[in-house]
Amino acid sequence: MLIGARTIKTGLAVAASLFICKVFNIEPASFAAITAVVNMQPSVSKSLTNAWEQIGVHLLAVTFSLIIGLLFGTNPLFIGAMAVFLILLCNWIGWSNGIVMGIVSIIFILDSPRETFLINASSRSLSIFVGLGVALLINRILAPPKYKSKFLSTLPSLVLLTSNYFLDSLRTFIHAGDLSYYEKPDPQEQNNLLEEVTILYDHAREEMTYEDNPPFIERLLEICRGFIERGESINQMTAQRVNRRRESYSPAELEAITAEFQGIIEILSVGYEKLAGLISSLHLGISDKKSPGFHQEDIVYWELFDQAIDEWNRKVSGVFYLRALMEVSVVATELRWANRRTITLLNMINKQTKKRVGK
């Protein structure tokens, strides 16, 4: 099992916090260690943002806890009431990330003996700042994670792998009449990469800027997921189609395909080529960050496809042909989905390029 940088940094932060508290006699040292762990965030900027929130929430918690403790003493009801008050106040200010540590501060302070109340409150407050400082220092100095650059460098590979999987599923369905046996491929590699890239994106979100075009990235991840799911569906239908033909036809009959159905297959082939061209332009647009130009859906192509379906439907009948018609319709739907989504992405690149040039 590999140990990540964040895991090592968290261990170092805990050890350093406990060591500093021991050297300077700051108690409780465990509070400093807990604070360091909480603030060891996935990225430097997030750790910094949360740290400032933790400091602000802690100051609020200390101030109000001191007032309550000095005026009314320590009591479970007061601790619960202070926790509710802090939650409402932090949500109103917008410091929701530090609520948990703030409540812990309240509990630590108001649970102190009244005769040593101020001493305990000061010591425990100081331990918070030790933990925050250690977490920030270690996270900034020791191998700060760069999720954005890793995500952006991995994203083109995901688009290439998933789009090729979808195109392969289309091509195999189109040429399934030449197959006597077919075992659908396992998309595990595509799913693993999609999961990896999605996790990277979750960590890299806060580093994204307007220039990175987050809406485009989210659409891109959506189409990659669709390529896998819809490609797997087409592969399943291809396997069923090959098995059905093998079980229903003799070897001589397998070679015979009606002219009408052959026409539909040829139109699907044209659609495949059109989609392959669009996806190729998308790859170039992503890698070169240049506009591939404005694209529109080819309405004429889909009208020809509908006419071919109507002509075939008029000349054939029976359950066997109905099932084939349903499969072709599903594949055509998936093809059209991929066309529309790819065109949308291409036009988003075109729009973003024009905005960049216009600045």
C-alpha cells in the first residue's frame, strides 16, 4: 500500500504539535494535535481558508465562553446553549467550516474548574493556535498537492479513452453482421480512470478560475461518463444481436442481409464517421486550447436516417425484425446524443476562445 503525501504530512503535524506543546508546557497537547489534523486540507489554499475560519470561530468561542463561565459558571445547560448560539452565529457570518472546532473549544473551556478557569481557557486557546500554525506550515512547505495541474493533465486521457470506447462500440454494432461470436469488452479501465479524474476534480475545484472554464469541464466529465454507460449498453445489444443471428440463421443465411437493412447500416456508418470527426476536433480543442469553430447538428443526415427506417419498416414484419428495429433505434439515439453533446462542447470552446481574444 502506497502512503500519500497528505498522510505523511498529517502524521508529522500531529507529532510536531505534541512536541511543541510538550516543550512549552502547553496543555492540553491533544487539542493542538486534533486542530492540526482538521486543518490538514487537500490543498494549500483550502487549508489557509479553513485556518482563518478556525481562528475566527475559536476567538468567538473563547470570548463568549469566558463571559458565560465568569458570570454564570460551568453548567451542561450553558454549554449546550453556547453550542447552539455558536452554530447560528457562524452560519450567519459564513464560517460554517469551523463550527465543529468552535464547539470543541466551548466544551473544553466551559468544562474547566471554576477556580482555574482563566488559566485553563488561556492554555487551551494557545494549543489551538499551535495546531493551526503547524498545519499551515507543514502543508505549505512539504510537497503541497497540486491537484489542478494533475487533473488538467489527466483529463485529455480520460476523454480519449472513453470516446474511443464509445466509438468502438458503435463500429462493432455496425459490423456485427460479419461476426459469428462476440464477447463485449469490460469497461473497468475507463471506469477506474473516470473515478480517479472525478476525485482529482473535487480536490481541484477551489483552484479553478474563470479561464479554466469550469462549466465546460463539468460537461466534459458528464460526456465521458455517458460514453462509458452508453457504450456498454451498445456492446450488450451487439452481443445479443450476434447470438440471436447465430441461433436463428444457417451459415448461408447469415451472409444475407436485406438491402433495406444494409442501407440503414450504411447510414449508421456515415453517422459514425461524422461523430469520429467531431470527437477528433474536440481532442484538438482540448489539447491545443484553440477554437475548432462553430458547429451545428446535421439535420439532413437524420432526415435520411428516418426515411431509411420508414422504408425498412414498411417491408419487414415479425418479432425478429421488430427487435432489430428497436436495437437500431437505440443505437441511433445514442449516436445522436453523442453528436449533440460533442457539438455543445465544441461550441463552448469556440465561445471561450472568442472571449479570450476579445480581451
